Amino acid sequence: MHQSKYIAMSFWRVLLAILFPPLAVIGKGCGSILIVFLLTLCGWVPGVIAALIILNNPN
């Protein structure tokens, strides 16, 4: 049961990273939000890629 909750949360987090990348990394710290926000301003794709990489990092 715990694993299904984790999978559902990660699904929503990835979906949020695709739709609005800075909001997806809000729990990872201010630096991550700023980096993803700046990359999103440069282009949507770099922001999404950065958000997915940050979300995939276990630390």
C-alpha cells in the first residue's frame, strides 16, 4: 500500500514537472527552484529537463 502511494505521488510530481517545472521542485530547496525557473524562462524544454533531473536525484 505504501508503494502505490509513492508511485501516485511521483506520477503527479512528474506531471507537474512537465506542466510547470518550478512548482514541481518546490520541496527541493530555493536554489533548485531558482535554477529551474531561470531555465524555464530560457525555454520550456530546458526547464522540464532540469526539473526531471532534480526530481530523479535521491538527495
